[in-house]
Amino acid sequence: MKIKTIVSCIVMCILILIGVQANAALEASAIATCDTQVEPGDTITLDLSINVTTAGTGVEAIMATVEYPSDIMEMSTATVSGMDLIPDGNDLIIAPDDPITSGSKQVAKIKFTVKEDTTATSATIKIT
């Protein structure tokens, strides 16, 4: 009998911008299957997007920190077209091929797989 795990996602829209003018305005969001029941072996996918409202010369790089219980799930990242994704432990450095000057853009696709041997009843994924 498989034990169901309830997964919730908390997205805090605080991303560190590298190489952006001081007047830059940025919003971030992650769209995912959250607050749902999954079973061991299931995959959860987070699509991380940003919306640049004012960027001066443009957003050249973003750093996001992903916190998750590694005893319950494994994280993998998928490359998004036009983005370089550099994992560094729990940090992701995301560099667009061209600076993002305005509008919404998907910057990362993050996948989590619930471990087969987990007996946990809940887990939280947090992106800052």
C-alpha cells in the first residue's frame, strides 16, 4: 500500500538579480501542482516565471534558492529554451541568452520526484 504525501508549495517572490540597474522592478511566480496528494514515485513540476515591469538595461541573471525535504523528494531541473540553468546545491543561477527587458518569461522548470520509500505525510517546497 502506497502512502500518500501532501505537498504544498510556498513561493516567495524575492529573487536576487545580478547585473540589473537599481530601478528594476520584478515580479516572480511559480505555477505548479500544489496542495495536492501525490504518491511515492510521482513527479511534481514547478514552472518558475518572472515578469519584468521596469528593467533599465535588462535582467541578465537571476538566483533562486529552492528549499525542499531531500529525505522525501529529489529535485531535478529542466532547461528552458533561451535560458542557461546552473544548479549550485539548492541555488539555481538562471541566465537568459539575452537580457529580459520587459514582460513575462518562463525562466526555469523544476521537477521533484517523491521518493519510493517515503513514509512522510506532508512536505513543503519553498522558492525564494
